[in-house]
Amino acid sequence: MLIKIPRGWELPESAATPESLFLNRRELMKGLAAGPILAAGSVPFLTDDVFAADPPDPSAKYYPAKRNETYKVDRAITDEKAAGTWNNFYEFLPQAGEITDRAAKLVVRPWEVAIGGMVEKPQKVAIDTLLAAMPIEERVYRHRCVETWSMTVPWTGFPVKALVDYAKPLGSAKFVVMKTLMDKDMFPTQRSFFAGYPWPYTEGMTIEEATNDLAFLVTGVYGKPAAKQHGAPLRLALPWKYGFKSVKSIVEVTFTDQRPTTFWETLQPREYGFWANVNPAVDHPRWSQAEERPLGGSRKVPTLLYNGYAEQVASLYAGMGNARTLFM
Ligand code: MTE
């Protein structure tokens, strides 16, 4: 059951800086009064031992994977520690700068992905069996969080299209839904004050979006198996959409003819929608989306339509008008 969100969590717009507004989304989770927040650019980096390699990983042989040079960006790659220190993973904590050591507790083997719904044959597949069947490559993508921070990272993984082909959906399937692990022992917020929120974290896309060349399933980052705070062992990357669409630590992939209601949309439909395509001209109800702050620095840069990927994805939305809902 969804916990009723008290209206008191909203800050008056006049009183808020963008960063304090981000906290406001965290307050939505906490139901507490807004407090101070670390600016993304000023996050203290953790020491090297926090980033030390996990015990030998059966997928280590895939890294570093060959980079697919089709996907070029005109931005510097974000420092690995900056990207691995400022993370959103609400199952652990609503504070972006404090996820890393908590996420170290995430157990990523054994890990199974259930593929079901409107498919020829529902199946459960072990992550390493799946990886062995997928075309693994590296792609450098931009990532734009709805909270206005951004990063540019080398993801390793495989196209969502390869998973769709593997799953063999029925012709009647129209959407792909992906869910994060539900595990109250692993994820403190699923059992605590936030237990009434719509866990597991659920995201979805149309089949056309899923089979667009850009849609990518991530297994690694920076030439290594993905650090847990990034959503190991399997997370989504839809670089033309706000980052909340990129669901982490996926255990379920379902094909359906019904548009799913997603996690943030369920919590606050006025602010977070199904489409969530990046558009600098469409403000979030409580802050501007015109600019973003690349992690690791304090300088702001302009945000681009579809996060710079209009050429690859704008046609997906042709004929759908310019409704605000496409960009929230
Ligand atoms: N997936 C789950 N399961 N839980 C989350 O809290 N946060 C989302 C997305 N995927 C989130 C999630 C948001 S808001 C963003 S911006 C990205 O993950 C952040 O990815 P990163 O931490 O690897 O930068």
C-alpha cells in the first residue's frame, strides 16, 4: 500500500536552490523536513580501499570489453570515483553521497533474472549464463539525472535488443518492464520507514524504445564488473531519458501489452512520468532543467534535448506531439 505523501515535504520554490530541491525528493522518501545537502561537485571522495575489487568475479573475463566507437560523446569521461561516490540507490538510503559502503553489502552472485510475461517461454536465467549469450561491448554514454547532475561513463554491457531477441516476446507485447531485487534483508529501506513505498523499484519502456540501438543493459563500468552502487550485476542505461529510468540490480524482465506504472510515477505522478525524456525546455515543477552539473566539478553546462541523442531517438516520439508528459 502506498504511504500517503504529506504535502509538508514540498519546499516553497522561492526558498530553494536546485540542490536543496533534490533533497526534497529524498524528503519525499523520508517524510522529514528538508535539511542541508552536499552539492554534487563538493562531495568528498572516498579512499581507494572502498573501491577495492570484490572477490574474483566469474564475469571478470569480459573486461575490459572492446569499445564500440559508434557512440561518441563530446565530453570528458567523469572521474571514476566521482561517478562511484554520488549515486542514487534508494533501496540503501535516500542520500546520494552515502551509498557506496552500504551498497558493498549487496550480494550479486548467485543472481537470476526471470524473463516472463508475453514471451514464447518464460525462463529464469543465471546472470553468467545470460552474459555468455550476449554481445558484450563498451559504450561511452552521457547520463543526466532529473536532479540536474550528470556524468559521462564507459558502460560495459549489451544492447537491450539482444535481450529482447533472447526472450522471444510474442507479437502482442508492447512494453518491457524491469524490476530491481526485492529483498528486505539486503535493502534497508524496503523494510524500514519506507516499507510502504512501491517496491520493488520498477521501470518500463516501449518495445520500440527497448530495441532502439541506444538502449543498453549494463554489467560493468570503467572496464570492470559494475561497482555495486551502480546497480550490479545488471542495470539499464537509457541515456536519452532522465536517470531514474535506468533501473538497477534487475531480477525481472516482463513483456506486457499494458503500460506499467513505474516507481517514481506511483510516488509522485505530477513530477515523474513514464516517458521522462530529457528536455531542457521543460522544467521540473520545482526546478529548471536547462542546465546540469557534471560530477566532479562545479561548472554548469547546458542540457541538451534528449540528452544529446535526438538524432537517434527523436523519431520514436514523432506524431506524439510535444506534450509535457513526454519530458517529465
Ligand atoms: N534503481 C534503483 N533500483 N533504485 C534507485 O534508487 N535511482 C535511479 C537510477 N536507478 C535508482 C535506480 C536514479 S534517480 C538515477 S539518477 C540512477 O539510477 C543513478 O545511477 P548511478 O548511481 O549509477 O549514477
